[in-house]
Amino acid sequence: MNELGLLSNGVNPVLLIVVPLALAFAVPLIGFISKKIIKYIPVLAFLFNLIIAILLIPKVLHQPIIVKIGGFQPPFGINLYVGTVGILFSTLIALAGFLVSIYALNYIKEGPKEKYHILYLLLLTGATGVVLTGDIFNLFVFFEILCISSYALVAYFGNRAGIESSIKYLIQGSVGSSLLLIGIGLLYGQFGTLNMADIANQIQSASSPSIFVPMVLMITGLGVEAAIFPLNAWLPDAHSSAPSSISAILSGIAIEVGLYAVIRVLFTIFGASNFLMFFVFLGVLTLLIGEMSAFSQKNIKRMLAYSSIGQIGLIVFAVSLNTQYGVSAGLFQMISHTLGKGLLFLAAGYMIYRTASMDISSFEGIGKKMPYTSLAFTIGTFSLIGLPPFIGFPSKFMIIKAALAKEGILFTVLVGLVLLGTVIEGAYFFRVVQVIYFKKGNGNQERKEAPITGLIPMFIFALLIIFIGIYPNFIIKILNSAASELLNKIDYIRSVLG
Amino acid sequence: MSLELLIIVAFGGAFLTYFLGKISSKLRNSFAVLNALALVVIIACLYGQTMEKSFYFGFFSLPLILRNNVLSWFFAIAISVLGALSVIFSLSYMRNRERTDFYYLMMLLVNAAMLGIVFSGDLISFFIFWEIMSWSTCILISYNRGPALAAGMKYIIMSIIGSMAMLVGMLSLYTTYGTLNIATLSTLVASSSHGYLLFLLIIFGITFGIKNAVMPLHTWLPDAYAEAPSPFTAVLSGMLTRMGIYGFLLIMYVIVGAGATLHLGHGFFTFNNILAWLGAITIVIPTFIAMLQNDAKKLLAWHGIGQGGYMILGIAFGTSLGMAGGIFHTLNHAIYISLLFMSVAAIQYRTGGVRDLNSLGGLIKKMPIAFIGGLLGICGLIGIPLTNGFVSKWLIYKTLILNGAPFLAFAALIGTWGTILSVYKFLHNIFLGQLPEKYKNIQKSPFSMRLPIIVLSFAILLFGILPGIPLKVINAIDVSLGFKSLNVTLWGIASDSGTLNTINIFAVVLVFGVIIWLLFKAGRKAPKVDQYDNYAAGAAIPKGKYHYTVDYYNPFYRMATPYLKDFVDVFYMKIAKWTQNLCNTVRRIYTGYVGNYVMYIVLFMAFLILIQLKWSVF
């Protein structure tokens, strides 16, 4: 531990953003040397990020790291705020990024591969930037990097559906971004600062109507990416027409980073705790609408996409409970969703590749043809439903407990609705599992697995799902510390401004 | 022998069996049997030991506890013995099926999960094992493909609803009392307000009512029993469904406690009275629906629901006699219903999966062991004296009479009457009457099928003649739950209104048997009628197959069918349909037109502003 501490002393969190960003721009240059090694660059980049992030965890748990870019003392200049939340998300981003980039080694065979890797690196750089930055305009910039690269990646296959949904995504995303920018502008005009801690500090003494408008604008703007109902209409199209590796990232990382931004803005900047009851309802509504829409889907990726909406609803519900336990539960659910949905999209990717169809009915008997992939898919579904001993269970356990800890019949009813969502989720996921294993497929019964580069990430995802499902204590300390960081605005301000 | 070892052997053995199957199927089979038998031995060694041990702290630092007491032991030994027998039975039943490795894995996993449930000393491990049991059961039910998929789906949906109810109940206990340890809870909960206790009993009652198929939560059961692979149906019907009874015992008499449970409500509407009435309904309606079935497994399945009603009736009253009756009936039911399903499975195995009662017949001589199993099974099911079902039904009747519940007793009697009518059809249409031509060369069942049938048949008689053996343990359960001890002897049991003495009955039956035998011996020797000629006992009949058992009870059917539809199931299916339509409607929110989507964004913003203007929350 001591050596680890020593090692992490020399590590600058800026590397988490700089390395993938620099590598993204280096990709075309390296492409001149050899086209073959390009695809290994994201693997390396995120392996590096993963190691750095994990090394930083012990130190960050002890005390948040404030990185002053260019040495300017906050509130001047741009600073990074590497708290537990930030490091938790960066680890998650790096982990998912690393595993999905391994998956992409073989999965991305056609199309402009070079651009894929550049955009992929940029997307995750943007995501890491959003969760680490302590400057609101900087947040906007990283957010735009994230969004723009995902617009492009959705259309990667260049087919009609991809381009159409990419355009739809682009339109809605731009509306959101503009609103966000206006909101930031209003704040800047009012307080003359872009530093989040400084704004948060000054907002406490500001009159409420003047900050309400920027808050609405920012929440709406960020909510589009966070896939909160009714701002999430782009999601089913975009997630289902992107390449599966990108769907995994969009579902597992992009929307959660969006949600992080919403939470950060709500909790830290505006401290809008009395506004959260609205989000409790909104969360339940998002959950139910997502699950119900997923219920009758015949296209596997659309089903998974709608299920992501449902999961986002669950997270919003948990976080908006505004208790220590509730926020930890919400963060836990984010991790559980990233792992579960990531695994599902990766597994579905090769199943689709094999059957050349996204129809669930075309998966009949695929359990025999691709046993490992099917097993991985099943583990993912069980986890998302919340069955033990998978990770979805402890996270759901925490959410329900947090909700029941809020006294009153209202919360009991809401819990009932949330669990109703789980029942619907169980129904459609079990239907898929049944199709995979218990419907006799016709035609070619030959056993042909996904390539090893596809199986390894699935295996690691599944392993983590089971491991944390059995041993949730593994991350509970980080979650608790992250939750108190989000809930404790004063500490945030003090640690930045001194 | 420690409980951790037991759980490790149970779960580890299941997975090891799977991997051994990849090496050789012989190795796998012997290991599966060995594993199942090892569990029996370990559990047998645990008899009489009371222990409680926290074994794991990794789950949010909640101590996960395994504990053994007489109640757990009783259920565990039944589970493990039945599990072992049905694994043995599977050896030949599953021989030529696909994915047998997977089948054994799931079978042993279900077994292990059930053991985990009964040995859990806290609700969180209870819930975890419960869920593992639920999903692995769903997978096993779906195993046969085709219609089994719908059955599995129905099961899992109801099961998830049950689990969610339990999750709420469990977490509500956790937030209220800060612990999930069953022993601690049992000292804390009883003093809560009546409203809260009722909430607990109802919410857990939903969970366990679904599992135990109490009406109106029973609809998953007939399809699931009928479509699951038959050796697994034996486990499913015998013990798995009865985890519901274990759950009811746990919540009613361990956690809430008898004192508090029995005083909830006023007049007629007390919790246990309502439960008893639900039990009575569960006896009557399914038993008569069973009469209409032409599918052997469906017929038994409906009886499975009906018999569950007897158990509920027994435990609902919360007297020591009733408890003994309910718990003993759980054991007896496990024995005879799994025996019956195994007999059907043996028939299915030899006839190539036929379970339609109208196309079987006359198999008595071809498959004598299966017949004996079937005969003793239905005797137990009806509750004929000297079979085990008699004793437990006797106890339940006595309870109803002593508690002054004539209507419930009448319902229980009607249930028995319906049982006799319907199971006679079962026995007759399979084993008696004319042997269809195509089954002329049928062989008797293989040894690995006969063995479990013989063991279970023996158990029926043993517990029927010497009910004191299990009743001694059951009496200990009674005492441990705080009821007063019963006066149990090896061959009987005393109640306030008369004593049961099976030895006397045995002696009487024996004497009469001998007399009848002598009479027949003295009388004229009966002519032997060939099995193909038994329709009119040797008199001339038309050529070809003439099976009068088709449309058995036809007048009754015509009269009763309209009333004996499973209305509840129809209702649930309608709800499912509505839900589906609703989901389809909701999905239309995503119109696919981007203009609408942008409008949503603007509307959302407008809505936020509206909230602020109206309530000025911020």
C-alpha cells in the first residue's frame, strides 16, 4: 500500500485526459507508419488510463486532488477536480473503454477504421474530461467532444438507418448543447466566473429567479444526453444503429456521463435539493416508459436501448432520493448498468454478426451455436433484472432500501412502481433467454464462437458482474465517499477555493 | 459436520457435475448421484444439532447466517432425499436427451438453493437462495421447449412478482429494525403495531402464496408441472412448491410469532381465518378442475394445488395439532405426489412421452412397479387409512373440528371426495382396462426408475403405519415454535377428541384381509380373463379397441365444465394482454419524427418553468 501511495504521488490526473487526446491526434500520423497497429492504440490508451485511475484511487479517497492547469489559483484558470466521483467515473470509463477496444480489434473490420479509432478515443476523452473538470465551460467543451464523436460513430456503418438516426441524434443533441451553452452564458454573465466551485459559492447568496432560468436551461441541455424522459427520443435509434461496440459505450458510458453532469449541476452548483422530488417522479416515469417500450421490441438492440432508458430512470430515482444511501445506490446502479449493458451489447454484437439479423427470433437456438456468448448474454440479463448473485442485485437492494428508508406511503407506492418495472424487465429478458436456449434453431447448427478478442472482454465483464455481485463491499467504500462528495457542497467549494 | 460444508458440497457439486459431464457422461451420472447422496448423509448427521453461524460478511457487511434447527432439518432432509431419488430417477429418464450436463447442473443447483433456503438464518441469504432457486427453476421448466416456454414464462413472471414483494417486505424489516437476522427479528417484530404486522404478513404472504400456489395465485402451477421434465416435476411438486409452506411457517410463526399472528383482525376477518378460507378454496376448486383433466401430469398438478390447500388449512389455525397436520401433510404430499409423477414419468419413458389418459390403459402387467407406485400414491393422495396421507388429513380434520370450523371441514371433505373421483380415473386409465395394441411389447421400467418408486412406496406405508417416526420430529418443531407438545407414540397421536392408533387399524385391516382372502380361497376359483378380453369380463364385445374410459364422467363434465374454468388464469391472461397493449401504446411516444422530439425538449423546459411559477419550489 505504501509503495502504491508513493507510486501514485508522482501521477498527475491530467494524464487521464491528455494521453488519450494526444493519441487520438497521433492516430493518423501512426497510420503513415503502419495501418495495422492503429487498432491497438485505444487498447493501450485505456489500459494506461485504467492503471492510472486505479493508482489514484487510494489517494483520492483520502483527499480530492485539485489540478490547477497552468498554475493559476482557482477561481482563475481551469482546474480539474479529481474527487471520488471523478475517479470512480474515470475508472469506469477506462475499464469499459479498455474492454470495448479489445472487442473492437476484430469487430471493426470494415469502413473507415482509422476514423473509428480516432473518434473512439475522442469520445472517451470527452467523457473523462466531463467527469474530471472543475470548470463549467470546460465541461461544455468536453461534453461537445463526447457528443460530436458519438454523432459520427452512430453513422459509422454509413447505411441509411445509421445516418438517419445520427442526424436525429445530432439535431436533438445540438438543441441540448445550445440550451446548455445559453445556461452557462447566463451564469457567467451573472457571476463573472466559470469555476464551478466559485459559482456554487456565489449562488448561495443569489436571488432564486435569476438562477432558476440558467438551471432549467442547463438541466434540459444536459438531460438530452442523460436520456431523461422526455428528452431521450434519440436514444433508441442511435443505440440500435451504431456498431455494437459503440452501443456498449453509448449505453454504458455516454448517457451515464450525461447523468453525472446533471447530478453535478443540480447537487453541487445549484444545490437544488427541493427540486429533487420532481426528479424522483421523473425517474419513475422514465423507468416505466423505458421498460414498457422495451417490452414489445422485436429488435434486440432496440430492446437493449429502451432498457437503458429504464435503467437511467432507476438511477435518477435513486439519486434524487437525496440521501447518502440513495446517492450511493444510484452510483452503484450506474456501475451495474455499465457492466451489465456493456456485456449485453458486446454479446449481442457477435450474435447479430453471426445471424446477420437483429431480430430476436433469429437467435433461436443460438445457445448451441455460440455457447459462451449466450452464457455471457444470460448473465447480463440476469444482472440487469437484479437477480442474485449478480451485480444488479446489490444495487437494486440498495435502491429499494434507500427508497423505503424515506418514510411515507408515497415512497412505498413509488417502490411498487419501480418493482413493476423490474417485473416487465424480467418478462422481456427471460423471453430472450428462452429464445436463445430453448427454441430449436433451424439451418446451420455448426458451433462457431465469437473470436477470442470478443470473448475476453465479455468474460471480464461477466467476472466483474459476478464478483461484485457476491462481494459488493469491494466498492462500497468508494460509493459512500462519492455520495458524500455529491451531497456535501460546502466541502467541494472549500477544497477548491481553499 | 458444518453447514458451510453442506452448502459448498451442494453448490460445488452442481458445477462439478457439469464439468465432469464434459469428460464422460458415466462419470457425471455417478458423481451426481454421489453428490446427492452425500447431501443426505451430511444432513442426516446434522440431526438434533442446533447451530447458528455467520459465514460471510461481504454483502454490505450484513452477516449472512446459516443455522440449523429442527424446522430446517425437517425440510432439509425431505429436500435432500427427494433430490437424491429424483437424480437417480433421471439417470435413465434423461439418458438419451440433449444437454444432460446442463440438466443435471440445474437440477442440483435447484436442490442446493432449496437447502440454502431452509438453512438460512437471515433474510438476505434466504432471499438470495430463493432467487437462485427461482431462476434455475424457470430454466428447468423451459427445458422441454415448445409449450414449456410459455409455462416457464408464466412461472418466472409470477415468481419475480413474488420476489419483489419479498424484497419490499425484507427491506422494510431491515429499515425498521436494522437487522435481518431471523432469530433477532423474531424477538423484535411481535411488538410492532398491528397494521405493520398485517403489512408484513400480506407482503410475504404474496411471495409464499405464489410459490405454494394458493388460490388466486396458483395459475403458474398447472402448466409448469405439466411441461417440466418429469423427474424435475417430482422435485418441483414435492418440495420446491412447498418452500411456500416453509415460508409461511417462517413469517407467521417464527418472525411474527404465533402470539401476534393469531390476533390480527376482528371477528371473521382475522388473518389466519382468511388464510384458512383461501386454503379451503384452494382445496375445492382445483380438485374439481383436476377431474376434468385428460393429461396425467395436469391432473396431478391440479391436485398439487389442492393438496397445498390442506397444508395451508393445517397451519393457518396455529394450534399444535393443526401445525403438526400441516407440516406432516407437506412431507406426505412430497412423498406421494413425487411418487405419482415418477410413475407417470416411467410410463412416459416407455411409451415415448405419452401422458394423455385416453390413449393409455392396461399397463398393470407390463409395468407392475409403476402400477404399485401409482396405486399407493393415489391411496396416499386420497388419504386411505394405513397410508401416510390419512394421518395428516386426520390431524387436519381434527383441528378443524376442534376449532369449530364445520364449513372448512366440509370443504376439506368435498376435496377428498373430488380427489377419489379424479385419481381413480388416473389409475384406471393408465393401468387398468384394455391394453392398447401398440403397447403390447412395452417393457417394464429400468432399475434406476424402479428404485425411487419402491423407496417412496415403502415410505407411504411406513409413515402410514408408523406415523410416530416423522411426528416425533414434527412435534419437536411444534415445541420449538412455541406450541404445546403433542402426545405422540410410534403408532399414533392423541388429540382432545380421540386418539389415532394405526396399529389397531392395521390389525383390523389385516384380519379382514385374511378373512376375505380365505373366503376367496374357499369359494369357486374365478376364471382368468385375458387382458385383451377384460372389457366385459370375458363376454363377447365388438372387435377393435373399445375404450370406455374416453369421456369418463361425461355427464358430470357437461354439468360442471362451465363453472370449473380457471377464471383467475383467464383474468391474468387478460391483464397480460392489456399490459402488452399498453406497452405498445407507450412505445408510440417515440414517433420517429424528429420534430416531435425537439418539441418534447421544449415542452420539458416549459414544464419545469411551469412548476417553478406555480409552486416556486426553487
